[in-house]
Amino acid sequence: MVIINGPPVSAVQNRVEGCETEFKKHPDIKILSANQNAKGSREGGLEVMTSLLAANPKIDGVFAINDPTAIGADLAAKQAQRSEFFIVGVDGSPDGEEALKRKNSLFVATPAQDPQVMAAKAVEIGYDILQGKTGADRAGTDPGDDDRQNNVSSYKGWTVNKRNPAHNRSADCALRLTNMTARSSDHGTERHYCRRQHAGRSCPPDRAVAGARLAGGNCP
């Protein structure tokens, strides 16, 4: 097995550590490489995978830290005319979704995340921290959808890619909160009230988001 690593940030490190931990439960699995940094990009995935293919005459599987890296690795395999292995990414991104649909793609699966829902949750947690709520710095995790070649047709995709214009202002509200501390001015403390959507549920109508700069005014 090959793990194509990425930038030294916590999300990448956690993915690699989780993968290695699971592999250790299976003594018959040998990790051929786990320290090559493809920089989280398609170009990096192509470059690193090209090198790994030259160094390893047989590979059974590839875990890439995100979809762009996985797509680059798939391209490297095609250029080298290698097809004995499968490739798994992470993100469930639009590009990853398209790659899963391609004929003869070695890219076979990608656990999905939803950036917009995650951003909204982060804003909610940040607000709770400012309010002094205990445990507000901890968020639950959701494994998301397991997007594979055999179920990609039923995959709903990222929220940000499927919202319609009628929802734009509510979505922008969650994405454009830039300052959650009260701002004083000659007219006193500026406050905005936002009924923004958080993972399918609305904020309480009376929740104040202090100092939030919302495009086009307050959310409806």
C-alpha cells in the first residue's frame, strides 16, 4: 500500500495517522511509502505517484490525503500504463465525483465532507465560545457519505454546489461572518441579527451576532 501524504497540517496528519493505525491491525498489509508530500495538489499527486510507480513494480492500493492528490495519482498511473491498484481520496469534491464516473478510473472511493456545513458549524462553535459555554470548543464528527463508484449516481454533492439563488443570502450569511466581537462606534455597539442556517436548522431569531459584516444587510 502507498499513502500519498500532504502539507503538515492537523487535518492531513490525522488522516494519515488514522490510515496507518488501521493498517497496523492487518499484518499482511505493507506500507511502501507514507512520507511523500504531494502538497495536496493534482500536480503534486502526479509527480509523487510517478516517482512511486518507478520505485515499486507492484502496488495494491493508494490512499491519497485529498481528491486533487488522488486525481493526480490516477493520471500518473495512466501515463505509466499501470492499473493493478485502486486509489482512494478524501473530500467527495465535485472533481472527485467526476473522477469516480470516468470509465476505467482507478479512483474508486472518497469519503465526503461538506465545507459549507462545516463552516456554519465552526461559526456556531465560535459564537458559543465567546458566550463562555463549556465544551463549546469541541465539535462532533460525522463520517459523511462514503462516495464510491457503485453509488456515485446517488451522491448529493456539496451543499455549496447545489444551493439555489433563493438561498444565496442565507448561505452567504454563514460564510461571511468575519468578526464576532462587538464593535463600538459613535452610535454605540453595532449588532446584527441573523437567522442563518446551520446544518438544516435555523439559529434562534433573537441570537445576536455582534460585529458581523453581512453582504446585503441582515439575513432574511
